[in-house]
Amino acid sequence: MNIENKIIINSSEFYFKSGETILQVAERNGIDIPTLCHIKGYMPTGACRICLVEVKGTRNLLPSCATPAAHNAIIETESERVIRARWINIELLLASGHHNCLTCEANGDCRLQELAYRYQVEKIRFPESISLYPTETSNALIIRDFSRCILCGRCVQACNEIQVNRAISYGYRGVTSKIVAVGDLPLNESDCIFCGECVGVCPVGALIEKPSRFKGRAWELKKIKTTCPYCGVGCQINLHVKDNKIVKVTGVEDGPPNFGSLCVKGRFGYDFINHPDRLTVPLIKENGRFREASWNEALSLVAERLGEIKLSYGPDSIGVFSSAKITNEENYLAQKFARAVLGTNNIDHCARLCHASTVAGLAIAFGSGAMTNPIADIEKSELILVTGSNTTEAHPVISSFIKRAVEFGRAKLIVIDPRKIPLAKFATLWIRQNLGTDVAWANGMMHVIIKENLYDKAYVESRTEGFEELKKTVKKYTPEYVFKITGIPADDLIKAARMYANARPASIFFAMGITQHRTGTDNVKSMANLSMLCGNVGIPGGGVNPLRGQNNVQGACDLGALPNVFSGYQTVSDAAIRERMAETWNVESLPASPGLTVTEMVIKAGEGKIKALYIIGENPLVSDPDLNHAEKALANLDFLVVQDIFLSDTAKIADVVLPSVSFAEKDGTFTNTERHVQRVHKVINPPGKARQDWKIICDLSARMGYTMTYRNSDTIMKEINRVTPSYGGISYTRLEKEGLHWPCPTVEHPGTPRLHVGRFTRGLGLFHPIDYIPPAEVPDKEYPLYLTTGRVLYHFHTGTMTMQSEGLNGLAPECFVEISSEDARNYNVKEGDLLRVSSRRGEITAKARISDQAIRGTIFIPFHFAKAAANKLTNAALDPVAKIPEFKVCAVRIEKAWVHGEQR
Amino acid sequence: MKKITLKMWKEIDGIIQRHKEKSGALIPVLEECQSVCGYLPMEVQERISKGLNIPGSTIYGVVTFYSFFTMAPKGRHIIKICLGTACYVRGGKPNLESIQDEFGVETGGTTGDLRFSLDSVRCIGACGMAPAMVVDDDTYAQVSKQNIMKILDGYK
């Protein structure tokens, strides 16, 4: 600390760092200066004048949020003059607008109210100004009450600088000033995407969550911290509870990964928890119809049928689908149940459909199949390459990190995606590749980097192996050759290669656009190659970062809900590991050969080789590729048991349905996309007789002759610690404050936010020479268009959770076919026309949405909607290594659909 | 509503292209586009938003902040009546009213046939010519009820 940096606040001396504001020095030293418009960590706007302080020797009072601390400055934060100024400011704020606390949702959680109380502003001498603008209630999620708005600008800052959604701004001037969206339109007609960050930062009751209105006063609500149940970002949320009902969700502000930010699903998608359609009793199907049953009856039936099938057809005739939605502890038990009780390695979960190729590809290249760097590293990157990830819609909070890095940091962004996704607006370079040609462009970039000598020679020599083979392979991928395959202009490819190679650190982010191909594992290895070539693995701000789709898909993989590994990726084919596990689990032996994957189990069910499936929290009848086939396959089972919180499309065809509990009703841990293990806390009691997933597994196990005794999820975690090296030091006590990144082998270990620092998990990083293989199906005369599938912001996966929310359904009510204006013209399609889309496997109808996100020759359909299930069209061609299906490419044709002689 | 013609769109696109890479481009672009179209309707703002990659909300904020910018179409000719002190005492106000009466237009408004927009201004720095009137780029001295209509007859 510089001895020259000394400041005197309220007669006490403090030191400050150059550039620190008076407010920051005061806050750091526990001196309370009230603020209203200031958002900690962001540029001060100095709008509200509440944080005024007296600086000796200056004529005017100065806003402490915007005034840098100066050497020997003498500051008074609560002098008479200061208090008087604050008093008048508060009085003026109270006079501008209609600040009636009686029915205001902010009552009890309002900064203006607190300030009025603190400075005893009892009477307002000024006349109350009339509100110029009526309250906006036209959307289902956010109410804008302009009469309560004090124009502090926090919402504008939150929208533009934190989330970088850039939907609102200041409009008009003087007394007519108003916070406006584009064209002063209501939010639901504007660019607003309802992340609700503005609501979160509004210091008064001008912006409030509509669904929470009149549901309870701030002081009546119990606020409990837990982990968001949607995507893999793992946002920390507070659930606000009254009378066993969730009435509001807010972001936890003071910690990673989200620092208070949430997306529309996390903030508003909680209706499913207290939904009347939740399953509350076990159901048994008799004569084609469900009837309610007791737990005893249902569990006994399941145990009996699984026992019979095991006896008649052997353990490998049974399969278990575990779930990326349940906790780590429950996934651990699910795989233990499959292996120790059923005696089969046929256990898998939906990671097979999303990132199986990542786990496989990165494990071979680096030795560990997960995101190499923490989310917080994004803002350290100099260059961010995003490919095959529609980040703003699928991982909104991570996308804000990227947008901030580009808008306010030093990072440049390259987006390589077949659609002009929203993130492309922030990119220096948006490159459009033909579907399924990722290996080719990656090889092309490496060709340029090697040819121009831009690669990191020292890193390649000391940290990697296999470079010569790689060099040989990429030799033929000249920009001209790559253009022929990918359609990427040579100049763009060269530019991208130079940008990537010349930036350090440079990070790569990818998701299903890379993984869901029959060459998924190859694609992932290509990303690893590119990153290693430029020395970006194992450094802050660099890395290869797969964005995981489910809240606990990382954890489900980590805890062994995979057919080839126990927890901690300990392979089942290793006899020593098997022996150790058998000993811990107190069984004689465990199955040695790797089991079947989710995709293979469906095929084998169709062939009659899998006789029974135990499906926990998954909905393959919407999520699997080539649904018509999957439907037939599951109908072919002798016995299907589904454990879920709703009667999903898959549960409907089950023989027995077991009601389990949602994330808000259980304790445990989720592991997010950056390997951050975080706590899940029980907030409310489950509905009816619904039972904890781990308890159901234990109960079932007992009935099948194997006792699992756990008092609670904590005791399961203790067993996980013993048998899983990477989770060895992770305990609930440690997680209480903040999560831990695995590997965390011992209780003293601080966790590992960044992998492969100094040394790869496998020793040396391994380059893989990879040649381009085209997608399994490409357009032809009969099916002339490419179809690619993906997500929309407002829904999650098969919609089991999000479609219970009126607000979200209102924003994304139905399926659509995104089509370019050129294709629309060619097919004479107008916005909203009903289209029939068919592939070799099936057909669906949905309305056309003409969009400049779509590029000629390729249409896009979201896969969430069971009524128009995109997966009836998709191709089940599998990656030979990871067995992941090619969801991202198939060939289709479109025609206008006519219903009863007219267009609907 | 005054239609944005194909020719205008071309000019707008040209303006955007010319300023695209410069920082602080928004205000000059808005100014030039307004001079092309006479006003800045939402469709023009949207085009600028896409072209400059500036959020529509920001553009709307700027357009509604500065009184120079307008979202209502302006007439083919802009009449400005000076109401600065010198012009005011020499009859600026009755002059203004005579135009309002003759054309049925409020100050700040535009005639139904889009022929004239009428504005009052505070001193144009031509006090020796008081009371003064400016039509488009032409300044007229010592105008009165009697000669105003004759002058305006020249602007169709």
C-alpha cells in the first residue's frame, strides 16, 4: 500500500489504493455511506445524490461513489450539511411520484423507505407530482409502475452493463423522463428477454415480479439459498417461501458463479414446484389405466418384477436411466443400485444425448473430460471462440460474462455457428459453416496457424505429444480446400486463425453444436487440438470449455451414472477398482464389462434384449432422436418403471410410476458445468406422498435383498468421499459457504478451479490427427434442406418444468420453424404459415418464423415441444465412440400444411 | 404518414455505411437520416440500430431526448417564426398566429398536406431584421401579416 495514499474519513485515517473511490474506501472500512443508484462493482452514475459527502476545501458536496479518494483529503460522511442535503434529496424523491407503501411489494425491502426512515423525512413540503405514465401490466412477469420510479438508472445499468441485454434506456427529458424500451413499447413487444435483472436491482417498487404480487410481505417470507435446477451454470438462488409455497426467486448476490444474475427460467420458472399436476402417489397400471397405490404395493411390485426379469433373462436384460436433474448423492445410489443390486453396468443418463462426446474426447486428449476453466475466467480472456453454443439462450448467465468481456473488457469474440445467433452481434467475426463440418474448419485454422508459424512451440514441445501426426493431417486442409467443405470464405478462416493464435489467453466455448454429431468425439478432440496448439490449456482465461446443459449433468457423470465407470471415472473394467468397490459395497463381485448406453438400451429394447427399464427423471419420449422408433422400442418392454415429479410422456407409458420430489424439496449437491460442487437445500415439504429419490432407491434395494442404510444425503456424501478420489474432500460443512471445484481429494485441499495447470491430468496433452467425415445425412433432391435443432431461451429440454409456467408459455407458446427470408420466398411461405416438415423418419407441423438468424438452406426447430417434436425428424446415427446421436444435422423437406382445406 | 421511399432507404444505408466504424456515430447518423426523411420513424431507427449495432432502446432514448430530432413527419418546408425579444416586440406573435389561423396548424405541428411545419424559435441573431421569419434556408426581414402569405405562396 502506498504511504502517499492516506485519507481521513470522519476523523479516522485510512489508506486507499489508487483509483479507489471514497465510497469504496469507506465500505472497506465499515463506514456506512447510504447509496441508492450505485451498483457495487459497476461504473458509478452519480444520479441519485444520496451518497454525497463533505470534502474539506471543496465548495460543493461530492458524490462519494464517483469521487476518487485523494491524498490527505478530509471527508465527513454524516455532517450536518451532508445530512441536510440527503434530507432534501429524499424529500424530492418522495415528492416525485406516488410512493405509497400500503400495498407496495417493496415495503420492507425498499431503499427509499429505509432512507426516509433513517433520515426521519416525515413531512414532504413539495406537492406530489402526478404520474405521467400508466403502470404497465401487459406481460405476465414484470410490472412497471412508473409512478414509483425514481429514475435512479439501476435498471438501465443492470440491463446494459450486467446482463448486456440492452433492452432499456433513458427516454425523453426533464419532467417527462422515463425508462424506455425500444420505441417506448411495452416490454413484451420490445427486445426485453425477461431476465429480471432490472427487477432484482430496483431499489423501490417500480419494477416487481408480477407472479409474486400479493403473495407475501418481505418479512413474512423465509429465504433459503439453493442451486438453480435448470442449466449447467449452477446459479445460486434464494427461494422465498411462504406457507410451503415458493413465491419468489432471487439471485444470490455475493458469490459465484452468478453474483446475483439469473435468467428468465431461473427467476420465473418455479411454478412447477407447487404445481397441482405434481405426482403425489405411486401409480400402477392395470388394464391400460393408472390406479393409485400405496408405496408398499408399488415398491413390492417393482422389486418383484425386476427380480423375475433378472432371474429369467439375466441382469443385463435390465437397464437404469439415471438423471442429470437429481443430486450427486442420488446418482451415486442409482449406479450403486444398478451395479450392486441388479448386477449390471447398464446405467446411463441423458449426458449421452448432450456431452458424451465431450467426456470421451477430452478424457482422451487431456485425461479429464470436463470444462478446464472456471466461469470467472471468461473475463480474463483476450479472445473467446464460441462455436456450437447458442449461449444467450441455453446458458444465459454465462453469455452475460462473454458479452461483458467483449463490451467492457479487452476480449474479442469469434462466433462460428450455422445460425446467426444473438451472440453474433457482439462478435468481431461471425463465421457460418455448413452443418457438421467442424473438424474441417478446425483443421483449416490449425493449417494456417502451423503454416504461418503462429503456434506455441515451447508449449507444444514441453506439454504435448502427437504434434507431428497432427501436422501431417492438417496439411491438406488449406483454406481453399476447407472452403469447399465448410463454405467458409478463405479470408475469414485465415482471419479467425490469426486472431485465435495471436491472442493469449484464448478460450473456446462449445456446446451441443459440436457434440451432437456422429463425429462428436472427433469435433471435441479438434477443439482440444486447437487449444493445445496455441498453448491455451492450463492457463487463466484459456481452455476448452464445454457448456453443460443440465443442472447436474456434470455430477451425474462424476458419480458414475455411466455404463463404463464408477464414481470419479474409475473404470469398471479395472479389476482392482472393481474389487475395492465390491468390498465397500459389501457384495461378492461387480459386473466387469461396460454396460449399454441410453441410446443402445433403446435400440436393444426394440430388439427385445432389454426387458425392463427403470427410468429416473428422464423423458426419452421427447428427448431421444428418431422418436417414432424410440416409442416402438419402449412399448416393446416387459416392464417399465418411471420415477418422476410429473406424469411425463414417458411416465404415461410406464407400468409403475413412482412420485419423487423436486430440487426444492431435497438436500444434496449439484455439480455445475465448471465442476463446482454446490449445495442444494430442502426449502419446502414435498406434495402428498412423494418421496426422496435416494429413499426410493434404498427402499427398492431393500426389497430386492440388499440393504442400503443412510440417514440422510450427508451420509451418502461421506461414502462418496471414501470411494471417489476427486470428491474425497468435499463435505457439506465446507460447501455451506461456497462450492468447491473438483478434483478436491482431501479435506485440506482447496479445490481445483483450473485443470491441467503445469501438467495435464494424463501427463502430456495428446494431439489427435483427425480427418473430416461428412454428416450421416445430407440434403438431396427428395429432402433438400438441412434441419438443425436446439433450444429457446424460455423453455428447458422437454418442458416438463418450464411448460408448467404460464409466464414462460406466454413468451414461447409453441414450436416454430425458423426459416431464412430467401427460403421463405422460394417456398412462398409467409410468417405464421403452417408448415409440414418431413424427414425420412417422420413429420411434424409447426408455424413458420422468418428470421435473419436462419441462413438459406438450413431450417431450425426447437426440440422442447412434444406436440411438434423435432426429434421425430432427427437422425439416430451414432458417434462410434460416445454413442451420441446426430441431433444437429439431418435432411428434411418442407411444404405448406393445409388443415381442413385451409391454412391454419 | 410520409413514406420512406426506396431512394431514401438507399441514402440511409449509405449514411450508415459511411459512419459504421466510427465511434460516436449515432448522432451524426440520426441527423443525416432526418435530413433525408424529414423525420425519424421507428422503421428508420430499426434500420440504424441493425446497421450500427446499437440497441434500439438507446437510439429511441437519444431521439426523444434532443428536441432537434422528431419522430413525426415534417412538412416539405419548415417555417420558423422568431420570438426573440426584438422580434416579439415588433409583432412576431401576431405573425405566428396568422400562420396558425391560415393553415390550421399548431406551433410544432405540420399541415395535413405536409406542406409546412411551423416552429417558433428564440432569436436567430438577426434582430436588425425584426420581426424575422425563416423558411427552410431563406430568412425574411420585417415580415407582417400582409406579406407573409405572399412569401409562403412561393413554397409549394
